[in-house]
Amino acid sequence: MSWTKATDPREAPSTCQPVEIRIVPRARDIGGFEVRRALPSGKRQMVGPFIFFDQMGPADLEPGNGIDVRPHPHIGLATVTYLFQGEMVHRDSLGNALPIRPGAVNWMNAGKGITHSERTGQEARAAGGPLWGIQSWVALPESEEEGEPAFSHHAAGDLPLIEDDGRRIRLIAGTFDGIRSPVDPGWETLYADVGLQHGARLPIPADTEERAIYTVNGAIQIAGESFQAGQLLILRPGDRVEVQAETAARFMVFGGATMDSPRHIWWNFVSSSPDRIRQAAEDWRAGRFPGVPGDKEFIPLPEG
């Protein structure tokens, strides 16, 4: 997904002790398709390595319509696409071209520079249908910011799935409660898709330094306070937290160790160095990034 200007999420009050900050992203229409940006915000730029967190949809696309995110560049981050419904086709300057479907994960490591696009495929476009998911960016450690770009796809069946006591947890990346995903970000990371039946409970391990919950649907309760869908709950470090489902609910748990240094973000670029971001912007303007094979379109560099 390419960065577009979004209204800053608002901080909402919370009396819940384990919740340090509650952020309510504002919905933004990008042409019949809503996006809610939870990170970065004025109150919190990152949670662990996560520096960008968007909810896409839910949307019901009419037959003949689709999503067309034209080729655009990235540096210093990994894009992580995860869908609840629908399909998108990823293409990049390394020559990768494949669809992503619900429960799978596309992990694209931009390193020193990559270009990619995300579009609705021909068959899905003709049929129409739902599209709903999460697009996040994970900042790379300083030692990997200028590494070679890479891409990996992990099917839903390749990711650990825990089903017990009214809980369904798909571990997208990193580790959770002693279980490890095959997706290794190269930094201490936690990223899980959690579904709870009404009344079910889930302790959130306290050994992850920075943790957050993003409520996708339904309602959950933490320490007696209720939280509805579409909220980012940043948890206090070290606190024991237990989530209980007031209704059938779905939420994302994510975070990790604090990054090794502050990060700067502008448009689609993330780096520990502002000068590196300025150089990347000039490189894109001058056409020095690699292109996506077979796709001559591109998103121009924003002004300002």
C-alpha cells in the first residue's frame, strides 16, 4: 500500500489501567473504499517495529471494480499484507507476481529499495466481492536498512494455528506464548490474528516489550472496560493483560522490542537517517528505482 495523507487518529480517554493509550482511527474514503490509519499518530509513532498500521475496508466491490495501487517505492521497511476477505495481486521489481488471499501473509523487505504494486486480479475484478484486511509496515533494524530487497509469501496453512477454549489464533510473525511462526522478521516481533467466541479469554504475554491490540470486530473487555471495533489499544509494558470477549470478537495483537534507534517516515520511506529519505525521494523523482516488469504506471512523488 502506498502512503497517502490521512487525518490524524484521535486519542480517546480510557480508565483501563493496562491500556496506556487508546487511539481511534478516523475512516477515510479513497474512492468507495474506506481506510483507517492507526499508526503513526500524534501520540504514538511505533509499537515495537510496527510504524504503519492501516485497516483496509471492509468493502464490497461491484463487479468490474477493484483496487489499483500503482507501482510505488519503499526503503527501510517491510510491508506486511494480511487479508480477512478478498484477494489482491502483488507485483514487484524483483519479478514476483502472485495473489494474496485470506490467512496468508505477504512479507516484502524493501531494504535499500524496491518498487511494487497491489491490484485486484482480473477474475476477482470481474466477479466483484468483499475486500478487507490489514496493511502494516515494519521498520528494519539499522543493520538491514540498506540490505538487498527480498519477498516471501506464506500460505495460511504454513502459519501456526491454535484452536482451543473458544480461541482461534493464527500466528503471523514472530513468537507468541512459546510458539514460533516461520515468518522471521529479523527483530523481536509479535503479530497474531485472534478470534474469540463470546466469553472466551486470552492472556497477552507480558514478555514482549511493546504490545498493542487492534480491535477488528465485535467487542472485548480488559480489566472491566469495554472496547468496540476499530480501536488501537497500546498496552502498558510489563502489565499482565487478559482479554475477554463480550461478543464474538476478532483482534490483532502486535508489537515487539523497542527499535534500535528513532525512525523517520515520509511518504513510502522509512529510515534512521533523514538524509537517506531525501535521497530516496530524489531517486524516485529521477527514475532511478527499478520498475515493476510489464507495468509502466507509477505514483508520482508527492509535492512538499
